[in-house]
Amino acid sequence: MIPHEVVKMNVIEGVPMVKAWRVYLKLTQAEVAKRAGITQATLAHIQNSEGTSHKGTCQQCLNAR
């Protein structure tokens, strides 16, 4: 189940889903990137251009929590 706060950020406020989850979990970009095994710059790119990232990289971010 997706928490209401994440849905609100994404649907109402227009925050990309990856960023909404990161903010909800109170993690920095650096923390998520380290856990996912990617650079902070890559995570920033994913957050700013959602839908154009490699599926495997997005899965790494989801597994980083």
C-alpha cells in the first residue's frame, strides 16, 4: 500500500514518485543513492526526469529503503 502522504505529494503537488518516497522516508538523495549503489547525480536525474530512467536503476532505488 502507498501511504497517503506519498500519493498527495505525487498527485496533488506534482512531486515525482521517487522523490515523494524519498521525502516520506526522510532520506537525503545521498543516502538513497548510496543504498541503491548509484551516484547522487544519477538519483537527481531520476527524480527530475521520471519515466526516462532505466528500469533496473529505478528498482535499485525502490530496494534502497
